[in-house]
Amino acid sequence: MTRKVADCRNHPSVSGCTLTISGEEEEVARAAAEHAISVHGHTDGPELRQMIRESLEDEKVDA
């Protein structure tokens, strides 16, 4: 299974957040949503979770 990555650096914010989360898709989506809510003040809901899932990228593995 390909690991997924959520990287705050890809979504500029006022705080300049640099957090990167990687793991299996479900756990990354859940952790990224919790981070978006608690740190960035987003409101939880289906729209936020869909936006996060769509922004996940495959983890790049060094050969």
C-alpha cells in the first residue's frame, strides 16, 4: 500500500506551518483534519475532510 502525505507547506498559512504527516491514507486524513481544526481554526465537516483527502500525495521513496 502506498503511504500518503499531508504537508502544510503546500497550503500557505498565516502561521507558516511546516508540519508534514505521513502514513496510511485513513490515518493521515484523520490526523490532518484534527490538525487543521485545532491549529488552523478550520471547522470540521465533510467539506474539510474531502479537501484534505484530495490534497494528499503519494509519499516519495528514495531509491
